[in-house]
Amino acid sequence: MVEGKVTISDLDKVYGTGAERTKAIDNLSHEVPSGEFLSVVGPSGCGKSTLLYLIAGFLDESEGTITVDGDPISGPGTDRGVVFQDYALFPWRTVMGNVTYGLEQKGMNKEEQQTRAQRFIDMMDLDGFEDKYPKELSGGMKQRVSLARTLAYDPKILLMDEPFGALDQPLRELLQEQLLDIWRDLNKTVIFITHDVEEAVYLSERVMVMTRHPGTKKESFEIDLDRSKSREDVIISDEYTDMKNKVWKSLREETNHNREI
């Protein structure tokens, strides 16, 4: 059975109490089918990252529910893997040590840890760097180590918080291609936070646009692109341009409203 279905129902998130009370997410409902690649875009401060951290189990809901395959989320778990923009690597551990960390926590024996970690190190084109420390790696390599570490413990769901936001364009595009290859090969559910409409449309099967603060779902766009084509052919296609413009227009309406206020 394919796993990794995320169901969000009537979700509210409020920070603080009394006069300091701030609602970050307001009555948001959405379903992410198993194996879907969903990108979430929205104005700054609309609650995109809050939503991701709620799904990750780092935060508790104020109202509503989030379930994975029908089971309510009660905290972080190895069924959900999180990749952050700032890499979050352990500086005192090598590449191999970082990638094996989650496997150690699962109680896997040393030999199995090494074999499994090496598979994902190779997948991310990091072979030969196993004994390097994070300070010896470029930003792009650090992000690949972070992704390899997450993939190694085999979560059903990848939660990605603007993972390529700090990278230059050529490297960003390279990692986008690697991520798409991983998604196709491993059949993971991916929930990807980004502020970049072009990135969202290129990567995703569906893009959800969130409203201005407090955030909720404004629109959801199905992205139907011929992904057997090269990147160049996809981004010059009428289908890509049409979807990019629709998502951009929806997001722009929320951004313009913020400026008017």
C-alpha cells in the first residue's frame, strides 16, 4: 500500500494569549494524496512555515486536526522528514556521521547504517566526501548532505522549508533536478515551501496559494506538465507559462492587498 497521505481539517494556529494573541493560520483544510508533490506559496508572514512545522509535529494545533494515513499527528516522527533552508547539520560530525545520525536513533546496527548511508551519499553525488566536515563543504553540498540524512531513515513524507532559497540559480536548478529524480524513484509525498512561483510550478503536481495573514488556503492549482521533456522544453512550453501566470496572479492579489494596507 502506498503511504504518506496528509489530511488537514479546519486547522487554526494561534500564538500567545490575551492581548498578545496572534492567529497565524485560520481554518485551513487541504488533502495531500500519497506520493503527491505539493508546493505552498503565499505572502511573507502568511504562515507557510508554521503549516510545515505543524505537519512535522514541532508545533501543536490550536484547533482542527492533521493526520498522516488517518492517524493524528502527536509530535515529530520518523514518518516525516524535514529539510531546512539552513541545513541544520551537526558541525562536529562528518558527512557520513550526519547521514547515519537518524539510523543510529532507529537502532540500526553499524554495518547497516554504513551501507544505507552510503546509498544516499552516492545518490546525492557526495561519494568521496564521506569524511569531510560541514565547514569543508559548499552550501549546495551541505544541502545535499541534509537531504541524504533525511532520506536515509526512509520517511513517507518529505517536508521542505525553502531548501534552495539561499543558493545561486545554477545550483538551485541542479538540486531541483535531483529532487525530482528522488521523488520519482522513491515515490515520497513532498510538501515544499517556497516564495518562488517558477520553482513551485516547475517542481510540483499541485500548488497551493495561501492568503495574507492569517493564512488559509486561497486556491489550489493542478500542474499538468510533460515531465518527460527536458527542463528547457518544459519552461518554454505554453502549459508551463499558463500555470505560472495563474499562480503568480493569485499570489499577486494577496501581496498587493498587503501593500494597500
